[in-house]
Amino acid sequence: MEVKISDMIFNQIKHSFVIICLVILTVVFWILSCGWFGNEYRLVENTEFLMSTSVTVKIYVNNKDKGNDILKKVFTEAKRIENIMEPIKGDGELKRINTSPAETWWEMSPELKAVIDRSFFFTKNPVELLIQQ
């Protein structure tokens, strides 16, 4: 059996081409599967007891440390609002208003004013609300 040198060279080139294509496909697949860019999202969650209930916040982030920072900010803001709206415990704004004499005037935070204004809507329009539903 006689093997031509041109056939050997062709087979070697063909074999090399297949290997190069496999390497290129592997690299492309790795990049597209977030190996290079790191866009893999992870679940970060935290649960705290706020407003007399258990509050859980879940977020998906590609950087766990930034996710934990975001959760810390979320719960800090929730605690701030709880302090304003708390009618019974602590020294919240609503508790101070509720326990003060009726003739006392208070400067209200924008958050508390918005909640009180909205409550007037519901107390003035209960029939209209039932009809709209």
C-alpha cells in the first residue's frame, strides 16, 4: 500500500483544522456561558422582623458583596420608616403625635403626611371604593 505524501499532509491539515475548530467552539461557549464576563446572577436574601412581621427581601445580583450592601440599605430604610410609623413602641413620630395633647402642633415628615393624607381618602370615600372594585 502506497501512501502519497500529499495525502499525509492533507490528513494532517484536516486533523489540525478539526482541533482548532473545537478549541474555538470551546472558547466561544465558555464566553457565552458567562465564564469570561461573570454575569452569573446569585440569590442574596435576608430576613428581619419589622413592623410586627417577618420581612424577607430576595434579590439576584452578580456580585454578592454589592447585593449584601443593597440589602443593608433596604433594611435601614425600612427601619427608618418603621420608626416614623410605629404607633406603640419606641419614640416614633406617630407615637409622639398620638400621645401628645390634642392642641399640640407637630411638624410631620413627608412620609407620615402622605400616609395620613391617603387614609383620609379611604375614610371619605368608602362607598366609592366598593363601587370601583
